[in-house]
Amino acid sequence: MTFLLAFVLSAAVFLAIRIFPLGSHRERGCDAYYFLMCARALREDWQLPIRLPPKYLAEPEEQWYPPLFPVLIALLPSAWLHRRHWAVNHVLDLAFAGGLFYMTRHYVGDFGAAATILVYAAQPALVQEFAALTSRPLGMLLQLAAVAAGYACIIAGSWSAGALAVVAVALLVYAHKLSLQLLWFLFPFLALVMGAWEWVAILVAGYALAGVVWPGFFMKIQRAHIDIVSFWARNWPLLGANPVRQSPLYGDGKTKTSYYDSAAVRSAPAFLKTVLQINIFAVFLPLGLVAPLQGVPFADFLWWWATGIYLWVGATHFVSRLRCLGLAQQYVKFGYAPVLGFLAIYLQETASIWIWFAAAACVAVQLRWYVLTALALRAEPAIPHSDRLGELLQFIEAQPAPRIMVFPYHLADELAYRSKAQVLWGTHGYDFERVEPFFPVLQFPLSSLVNAFGLSHVVLDTNFAAPEELHLDAARGGKRIGRFIVFKASDAIAAVDGRT
């Protein structure tokens, strides 16, 4: 009963902590609209791979994105998902927190485990990242299952746990690429430090199972994975760049918004600060070296698990050839479970008042960051779903066959989902070469893109860029709709030709 009471109470508080920052503004994130569109397409024919309507002009209709998350949300009632899709992340992450609770309760008791997951709930980086519908919580959950089951297999010699770990890896192949990429390093690392080849066997067997179950689509997902990695191998210096102001054609010569141009990440001390802002409790990892616990092998495993993750974080940041595997700071969140588990057990075992004081201070700092993050999210203007883009959607719906390029690009998914428009966008699964003429930055003039993709309109959010920056003349054919200016493609070409 204590177990049930502690978990139910902590689960209720967990959801309150996560939902409070959303306020009344819950329509966030471009990924949300892509996933909702996939769920809608699945309900129409329930065939995999998912085939979207011809909405994206720069990618194939057949989606090679890992399909598990779209399948799961497509099983939810359509009306509920449309109104409450913002809740999906937090339900999945509550399941992750349940895994953390179960993992630590044997060592710190039920209420100690409850306190651990409440600290996890208030991680401000996750509050912000999971404010919009995304497949990342599912990836974290499956990765946690793979690691925890793998440990049980190796330590207890449990074949059933080993089978569960293999299944979790196989599901991860069909769920989330970034979560899977971490295992490429983590499992061999754990095999090395623990002297347990089973970690590598689990990884290989998971891939093999995924391939045997669905050979054709497995190969497509691998090709898509290679495609996105190859794309960022060519373009990582422009990650986060402004597509207009850092364009070789339209650039102003001074804007530098690329991630790796940021002073916050250029030096090792600056990047360490960034990591600790995401997971302040990683500051306690040196305890595993200078004052390791005696007689608690699970705490040792948690330490090695966390250490492997943060070695990978450092490698993907400072080794330029690895930057194609994703932003290093995106991997930091995978360290929450082992770091918090390690700290909870350490506090249970230690008699040092100073470590308790330091842990309390870190909790206080995190709570302050959580409050600031929550208030910032709640302060964003609440825009009803039907009025989010207002007259712009009405204008698009009135066009006979709209084929649109929109600035900024993150609006493309929403326009595709909520209107009949085809949009110049892609990047969801495969054929990244088709977006390189305009992403990460514009490499070709607008007139070339209009002709190459048969565009009917160019939509510009004037909060993002001024028409003059794209060599467009708002007085020459541009229709103003709120903060947007809509140019007919022919007028856009004429404006460019007139300028050049």
C-alpha cells in the first residue's frame, strides 16, 4: 500500500508540475503538426509505411520516419488527440518517471523514490522541450527499458530480462533515432567497463530482430538514417542559422545565429555551464571517483551509465566529425535517470551533512529555474486553435492550388496540416538533398526555387525578415495579412528580376 500511495501521489504532482507551465497556450511546436498529420493519414487506411497526401514539395509522400510514435497516437480518439495532444508527452514521461521510481525504491524507499521523480518532473529543460508534441519521451522510455532490462539480464542472469532488452532496442529502431544513436556508444562502453559482452549482444540482437520482423521497411529506415546523418555531416556549421541573413545570396554579413557560433558553447567551461543548466545534478558525478559508495553495486552501475552518457555528450560536441549525430546538449537529458538515481542512493547511504546541503541547494536552484521557465511559457499569448494564423489560412483556402514557401520554415508543417496548401518543406525522413537549396540557408535565389518547385505564393512573416532582405518589394503585388505579406510567385520573380 505504501508503494501505491507514494506513486499515485507523486504521479498526480508530477502531472501538475508539467501541465501548469502550459497555461492556456497549448498549440506549440512544428513537430506536433507533422505527427498529427501522420496520425490522420494512418486512420484513413492503416497502412505502413505511412503515406501522406502530397503536402511536402521537398520529400517523398511515403514516410521513412520511425513510425511507432505516429501509430500510438493514431490509436487515440481523433477528437481527443486534436484537442489534447499536448498531454501525450507528459503521460509518456510519467511512464519514464515510473521506471525511475521502480528502479530506486529498493534503495531509498517509496517516498524517497517519489521525491526523486518529483525532482525529475521539475527539470526546466524537459518542461520546455516537452511543451509540444514530440516523439522524444517515447525514445527516452524505450531507452530506459533497454538499459534497465540489460542490467537485470547481466547481473541476475535473467534470460527474460535479456529478451525484454532486445525487444526494447528493436522497438527503438522504429521509434526514435537520437535515442538509438546513444546506445551505439553506451552499450559498448558498458560492455568495456563491466566486462560484460552481453551489452553488445543485446544491441546487435535488437537490430537483428527489427530487421527480421520487417526487412523492407527496416532497410528504408536505415537509408533514411544515413541520409539525415550525411546531410548534417555537410551542414552542421549552419545548424540554427538564419536562412535569410546567413544566406550567401541574401545575407547581411553580420548575423551569426548558428549554434556553433554561440559564445555559450565555444569553450569547454562555457559548454560545461550549458550542460549543468540542463542537468545541475550532474555536478555530483565526481563523488563516484573521490568518495565511491561501498557495497552498493547498483550505484556503481548508475555512475558508469551516467558517465558513458556524458562522455558521449562531450564527444558529439567537441569532435566535429560527430556533430552530424545531433546536438550534444540534446543527449544531456538521457542522463537524468542515472544521475538522479545515483544521487538518491548516495544521499541514503552518506552521513555527510555537506552533501545533503549541496543537494538541497541544487534543488532550490532548479526550482527557481523551473518557476522562471513556467512563467515564461505561461506569459506567451494564448491564441485559439482556429485563430492561430487567422486570415492567412482563409486566404490560402481561397486559392485554387496553393504551393507555398513560407518564412520562417517552422510554420510550414502547421500550414500543411491546417490548410489544403502544399508547402516547400521536408526533413522528416528521407531525401534531404531536396531541401539543401534552401535549408539550412538559401543557396539559390527565390526565382529559381519558384520555378523548380512550381510555387504559387511566397509567404513572409515580417517579424522574421523584411521584404527587402529577400529583394522583394511589398508595394509590388504583396498582400498584407496581419504580420504576413503574401506574394504571388510571379510577383516575387518580377520583384527579384526588377532588382537584379
